[in-house]
Amino acid sequence: MITGIIAAALVVGCVGIILGFFLGISGEKFKVEVDPREEAILGVLPGNNCGGCGYAGCSGLAAAIAKGEAPVGQCPVGGDPVAAKVGEIMGVSAGASVKKVAFVKCAGTCEKAKQDYEYTGVEDCAAMAFVPNGGPKSCNFGCLGYGSCVKACPFDSIHIVDGIAKVDPKTCKACGKCVAVCPKHLIELVPYEAMHLVQCSSKDKGKDVMNACSVGCIGCHLCEKNCPSDAIHVIDNVAYIDQEKCSGCGICAEKCPKKIIL
């Protein structure tokens, strides 16, 4: 009995040694060389794996930077501090980047936006594509307020307040998750230092806008006519601001009859 146990132990031990030997040889023969810079870059990246850089997590970005396929400042979460460290590893200058933040182009709160009916059901913005009129709000371009962007944000920087999504610019990392998930395409990344922003996306004509929301852009062109920098134009019945041209004078906000320019 004891002899059988010893024999079995010896057989298992020998098999283990042989397998270990072959695995060791195979590991050396088929191992993939990893650029040491890739590991160093991965060590300085924030590790959120949010995908805001356009790659499958921080490891994917680190590999792309090491191969020269992505710029050293590609990480939106790390910003300039991380870009500077990655630049040191790659031996290049990171340069200064413009800090951005997510912005929701809608001010149609529960009080200001009208509703065609009372909705009861799945609270998901994407699901509104299958309900009458694309959702209960009279404005077909407004924030639905069911929080798909809230669920997508890995930094808890966006919440539904009074029926519409609100972004906390202090905690937003501009990863773009909320931008990608919004079915109405209401969220965009804008410069953190932007002086003025149009909080509306409705492309309806003025009369229809007023019937649906008390604060919607009516495309009156007053902002466009009075801007001294030619930075704001009405396109498809809604005003757009060119942030590179905007001087922050505030005239557009003063002239806007709906006070929709922040």
C-alpha cells in the first residue's frame, strides 16, 4: 500500500518536472519581447481603463505610444502632468494641451420643457427610440433625462438634475463616454476655459421651439448680428459658437432673448 503511494508520488513528480522543463523551453522560445518603455508608460498612466483615449484600456494606449502610433498626450484623464511623464519616457516634448470638459447642450428642465404625455417604463435614453415621439418631451432634440450618460460615466461627474443631465466640470475628465452614449448627441467636449456656450440643440423653427420649451434657441440671429468677433453663427436654426474666435465679450449672451447662452 505504502509502496504504491510512493510510486504514484514519484510518477507525478517526474511528470511535473518534465512538463516544467518543456514549458520553460517553450516560454523562452515563443516569448514576445515587450518594449520596456511600454511598461514604464503603463506605470505612469492613471489606470482608469476608461477608453477615452480611443484604445482598449491603459495597456492598449501604452503599447500604441511605445510604437509611435499615439501621441504622448493621448490620455484625457491624466492631462498635462501625465503627458509630461510619458514624454520623458519617450524622449519627446509633450507640449501643452487644452483641458476639455463635457457640456450638455440642453436647458430644458422639468419646469421649462413641455411634455406630450406622462411616461412610465424603462428609464434608459436609448429605449426612448421605441416609444411614441421618441420620448415624452415635446422637444425632439432635448435631453431625455433618463441617465444613460450617468451610467456610462466612470468618474461620477454627470447627474440628472431637474430632468436634464448636468456635468460637474471639476471632476469631469473628458473621457468621452457620455458623448458616445447620448442618443440625442447633446453632449460635446468643450474647452474648460470656454467663456460662452449655447445650451440648446433644437433645429426646429422658432415658433415650434417656443411651443416646446421656454428657453430654446429660436434662431433669431441677434447673437450673430451683434458679435464683434464673428464667432457665433446660426446654423440649422440653432446658434453655434466658434471657441477659437470667441473673445468672451458677452454681447451674444446679453442680446439673446431666451438667455440660452451661458
